[in-house]
Amino acid sequence: MYPYYCTRIIVPVFIISLMKKIGLISDTHNFLDDRVFEHFKYCDEVWHAGDFGSMDIAERIQKQKPLKGVYGNVDGNDIRAVYPETLKWVCEDVKIVMTHIGGYPPKYNPSIIKELKTDPPQLFISGHFHILKVMFDKELSCLHINPGAAGKQGWHIMRTIVRFEIDGPQIRNCEVIELGKRNAVI
């Protein structure tokens, strides 16, 4: 008989977080403040909720970070050929719907309301109104974010973007970043 030796082996366990840091922008209308890249420096992806204004804006963002986007009402055929009107995907464990003209709780655009009620996402993103909104829809159990407008065209006073994290099923650490007044000289 061979003697039995019991050896205790300690195996380190590393928990790898797949958390995503997201930079959210909309309504650039062919103007992209270079400070956006500084604010999104540690983001894993940038999401654009429409009204790029030109393909140049999309290309500038893509050179810095992976980009997901939808076209807006001012975007031409070049952008519409690359970006859809509505984009649906899952990031981490969060189901997302993004469209440009989507409205907000409970005043959703008629073109998207059926989809939101039939298969509610956990995160609904829209742009168009140039009004920053981060609000929870209790009826759909869905967070709605409109990052406001980052461009200089429109009636908004302050140019804004949003940064947040998605970690598993959680959306957290949402930050609103002001880029300055719309009519300020940069």
C-alpha cells in the first residue's frame, strides 16, 4: 500500500468584470467638440442617438472608440446606409433599444411604443428633443436616457453628453457632462 498524502492546493480565483463603460451622445448636427474624447477616454464604447449631421462625425468617433448609432431626421443617405433607424441589442445582461425620435415616459413616439410594450428593454435611449432626460418608466421597468444635444444647432442652452456603466444587469454611475453653452465660442 502506498501512503496517502493530502496536499492542500490553493487556487486563486479571479473575478473578471465584463462591465462596460459607455459614452452616450446625440444631436451633434455636424459639430463635435474635441473635449468629448477626453470625457469618453475611459469608455469602452460610444453610442450616438442620431442626428450625426455628417459621416465625418461618425468616422471621428470610430477612430477613437467602437461606435453604435442610429440615424436621425437630419442625417442623409450616407449615414442611413450605415446606421439603422432603431437598434436593439444586449450589453452585458441589459436589453437596449435606441432610436432617434422615441419620446420619453409616458409620451413615447407612436412609431416605437408598440415595440417597447411588446418586448420592453431595460434601457431605452433616444435623442431628437435636445432635452437631457434620465428617468425611470415604472410601467415598463425601463430606464430612459436622452443625452440632450452635444452640437451647436438647435434651441438648447447647454450642450450635454452622458457617461454610465453597465455591469451585468445593472446600469449605474450615470454622469451628466456639460460641454458649455450652445452659442459659446470654443
